[in-house]
Amino acid sequence: MRPSFILKMAQPSGKVLEGVFAISKPPSISSAQVLRDLQHKFAESKTFAPLLDKTRKTLEEQERHQPKRRRKSNDQIFKMGHGGTLDPLATGVLIVGLGRGSKSLSDFLGCKKTYETVVLFGKSTDTYDIMGKIVAESPTESITKQVVEDRLTGFRGKMKQIPPIYSAIKIDGMKLYEYARSGRELPRELESRDIEVSDCTLLDFYGPGEHDFRWPAEEASDEEKAVARKLMAGAEATKKSMQQEAAPTSPRSPSNGRYREQRESNNLSPDKKAELHTHHLPTQEARPANAPAARIRLTVSSGFYVRSFAHDLGVACGSYGTMAALVRSKQGDYTTIDPPPDGFVPALTYNDLEAGEDVWGPKIVEVLEKWMEKHPASSNDNRPDNRDRSNRDYHPKRFNGGGREDNRAKRSWTGQRRWEGPSRSRRRNSSSPEL
């Protein structure tokens, strides 16, 4: 069912706002949940009433011509996406594309990002951050500020990185953390990625008793520890064998599996979805960790895992390392730094959203209007997108055995067959989307 307010709202007057902006993601929620929050906040606003009306008309037009097309989730009110996921623990810049702006999100996936992270030395968790369970520990007496600074030199420049053993990257359609939790062997070695670190600076070093960062209270079982240590050993062996390997692409999960997961999620209520995408910090030890910690600024390329960096830095320092905090302070031209540096656009905050439309409205209007000035709409932007057509209505061109297009039997967008043999000249219907 469509949200009732889409159908009942009166036609507003005003400018349709769309484009790219940034929001500062709070901790504990997923990037997907941020989009859901924005969808519902914007749908109830005056600022985006013209875009809502345009969206309603587009949906009605599509349903009139394609009554059996697959319906979207009730959370997908506007066309919206994000330009790079942040872990639930992480905070900071999350790039959001709205309407036409969603087509520009690929530009931000490959751009440089700046992070500030805290690495807590001495223990490792199954997730490489403090959201996980303790799986290994090692002494830290030899870790000093000078040792950390020396080891950081090895993390600058171009290199290869192994993703965390507990991550959503898929191998043969199964997520890495599912292999780890089930104790199953990986079908092949963990795959490395080409990354580049242009800035790796130690901002602060804290000795034991000089900080308030804490370990998670829960330790993994002996069986879980054995599995994690085996996977970590495999990752270290892979690093030694990488050398001049080309960076492979990450396998994609089977499309049927992705669509099944999406359908199951669409059937949940908004509250249930929010519960699935909320990850509160697990119970921590009562006292701060009796171990050194380091706050580090990183400016990196796409594909970089800060959790892997924290683990690798700990190993390089002769111990273990766990990510205790993470803030993405810059991505592209957007930032959470206040006041923003020259040339940077400040990110919207959840405090702005909670303060009401009188606060967040003018801020986002200014950002989107500037984006629209730089990216004027073309005549093609209002044409139907093939992704909005149902599979049964769209049939790609067929080719004969010699690689040439077979024009004899064609199927139109409405699913009806028509004959176009050699004796009949080709004609294009005036309603064809190709015109």
C-alpha cells in the first residue's frame, strides 16, 4: 500500500528541490535507517511538498501504464540513496542523494574521505571494533607514542588491505561474518583491495589511565576464539602473499537472494525495521581499559576499512588493536567540522531535524538550490527510467547466431508480438520510449 499522505495531500505550489546534501549520522543506527528517517521527515514537510506532489504524479502515471509493476516499500517515498555506508558505531558525514541527486552518488563512492579514529591497543574483537566480543589479547608495555608514530609511516601511500573478517562483504553469496559465526571454511582466501592513504597523522596518544575508552564486557567462547584466530591467521598469511596481486572485485550475491531479503524487509513495520537497524553499544567493562590508545586522522581512498587499519596497526606495534571510535569528518565537499573550512558545505544534523522544519528547512534549501544551479535539469530527467519498468514489459533486443540483430519477431513494451520481416519496413510507434 502507498502511504496515505501521498494520495491525500493537496497540490502545493513552489520549487521542486532535489540534489545532494550531507547529514551527520549519529551512533548506533545504520546508514539505511538514516534514509528512512529522512524519507518520513521530508514527506511531512512543506519544504518538500512540491517534490512529494511530483513523486505522487509519477507513481500514478506508472501504475496507470504498468498496473502489475513491483511496488516499492512504504519507506521509499522519494528516490533517495547514500554515497557510502558508515558502520553503526561510526558517526559523521553521510552523503545523501535526493531525486536527481541520487544519480550523482557514484561520484562520492570514489572520492577521498577523512576520518578520525581511536585505536585501543592490547585486545582484538571478532569485529575489529568495540561492538564485538573479545577474541584475543596481548601485552602492550612496549607500545609508546614513538612506536606508534614510527609504525604509521608504513600505512601511508598506496597499498593493499584485507577487509575485516566480520564484514558484509560476500564470497559466493555468503557474508564473511556468516562464515565466521558458523565456523565454516572460506571457499578461498580473503581478497585484498587496492587503497591509498594520503594522510595518516597521530593526533593524540593516551597512556593507560589517561582516557575513558573501555573494552566490551563480553568475551567470545573458546570455540569462537579458535575460529577468529584461524581467520586472523589466514588474513596475515594472505597479506604476506599479496605483493603484486591485482585487486579483485568483490563477488556479488545472487540476485534472487538480494530480492528475497528486500521483500522480507518490505513486509516489516517501520518500528520493526528501525529495531533491525539499531545497534546499541554492548555492555562495557566498568573501568577504562588499562591500555594505551591513539587518536589518528586518516584521509583515504574508497574501499578503505578503518576497522582493518586499527587491527593492522595493533599487529604492526607487536600487539592487537581495536577501533574504539570513528568519525567521518569530510567526504567530497561536505564536512561535520564547525565552522566548516573554506569551500566545504556543512552537514545537516539530527539536532537540526529535531528542532523542526523552521531550523532544518532553510539549511537544506540553501544547499540543494546551489546544487541545482550547478546541475540544471536536462530534458531526459523527466523521462521514464528503465529501472522503473517491470521485467515482463521490457524485452531487450535479440540477436541471431551471427551476432546480428534479429528484426523478424519483435515484442513491444506492452508485451504484444509484431512481425517485421524483410518485406516490411521498420516503423516506430509514436508512443515508443525511444522517441
